[in-house]
Amino acid sequence: MNPATTLMGDLPDLPHPATPARAAVRRGDGLLLATIAGLVAGVWQLSALGLYTARSDTGYWLGVAGGVMMLLLFTYPLRKRWPLLARFGKAKFWFVAHMVFGVAGPLLVIAHSTFRIGSVNAGVALFSMVIVALSGVVGRFLYLRIHRGLGGERESLAGLQQALGLHAQATHSRLAFAPTAEARLRAFEQRMTSPSDAWTTQLQRLLVLPHEARRVQREAMAEVDAILKQRARERQRLLEELRDRRHRLRRLVRAHTDAVVRISRYAAYVRLFSLWHVLHVPFVYLMVVC
């Protein structure tokens, strides 16, 4: 393909198909954390008023309600193992109920205790319950990043690539006039999507990858901008047309790097979710025993 044809041909204004879903998940995370913080603050204020004690009728029934909710948490994992329970409601309903009980149950038990620990056993039970609740919040965070919504339909890496429109050939052909930028994007994609079992690599992809993606975007667009300006001067292109093509190419580069980031992070989230499950279950058993 002629580089000049590639440069002057139509450049579609690429959408970001995953952006609304990602934004909704982030808003949900923020809303959940704000709600939990508000509820904990409310329980703290209620306990500080001294309207009841753990041994009073009110305190007693708060503890009973919280304990029942903690027991009802086990209906969700039981549903996966007992086909009979699978007939009652969709998985989404059971998962939402699991989350609600996992937040409301510990809050009611803490309200019952009025933030006081009466014995070693009670202390172990209380702290293990809090750890389980916080672990559940972390589990929800990971779950929503490797599943579509709450329905439990797991996204495959290939399906995610298709949804994001990460077609390397199309991307590189549109950037053929800027070979250094094209090579930089190709190397970034290959490096970040290559399989790796090292935990250091997984953590790097979760914590550092977005910053590196922005660096790659800046470096690639610096070359694209320079070539576009040169071609515009040579062909006396209008400034408005140059700006429009620059904007479209910037969106193309950004869509490519964003897709690489999401695919790379998907694999890291899967690994972390498996580790989370290993750590979550023992604390649940410890809480039940106490």
C-alpha cells in the first residue's frame, strides 16, 4: 500500500466500545465504597449514642439478624453445587443477594457489639468477619473485571480483542506512513500481551501498564504529528483538514493502546481472582468456627 494513499485516505472516527462499560464499573465501585463508608460511619454514630448495649434486647436482635445474614451468604456457593437451588432465580439475583448480605450482616454484628470486643473468641470472630467482608468487596472488584456484568459470562481474551476492535493489520496499515510509530505500537502489543506466569509481571501490568501506555501514545503521536505537518506543507493541505486527520489518528492510536492495556490486565485479573479465592475461603471457615 502506498504510504501517501494511507495518509490521505479516509480515517474512520473510531469508537471506544468498552468505555461505557468500564465507566459504569468504575462508578459502581465508587458508589459501593462510598455507601459502605457511610454505613460504617452511621453505625459508629449510633453506637456512640449509647441507646443500647450488646446484652440489651435491641443489641441481641441486631446480632441475631447479622448472624442470620452471614449464614445466608452460603446460599450462593451452595447454589453452584446443588442443582435444585439453581432452579430458583438467576445467578445475578443470588450474587447480588450474596453481596448485600456480605455487607449488611457484618454491619449489624458490629452494631450489636457497639465496637467493643468482650472476649478473645469474639475478637477473632469479629476480625475474621471484617476480613471476609472486605475480601468480598475486593472479590467483587475482580469479578466484574473478568465477567460481563453480574451474569457470570466469562470474557475470553479472543472475545475481548474482537469487542475492542484490536485488529493489528488494520491499525498498522493506517500507520504505514509512520513506520517508527507503527513499530512502537507493535512492540508494545507483543510485549504486554505475551503470556507470563510471573507475579511481578502481573503486578506490573496492573499498576504500571496504564502509565506506560500513555508514554507509548505520546511517543507514537509525536512522530505522527511531525509527518502529518510535513506532508501538509508539501501538499499545501488546509490547517483544518490537518487537525481533523490528526484527531482521528490520535483516537486510532489511543484505541489500540487501550485495547492492549485491557487485554493484558484481563489475564492479571484472572490470576488475582484465583489467588483471592484461595485466601477468601479459609477466613470464612475461621469466622464460622468462631
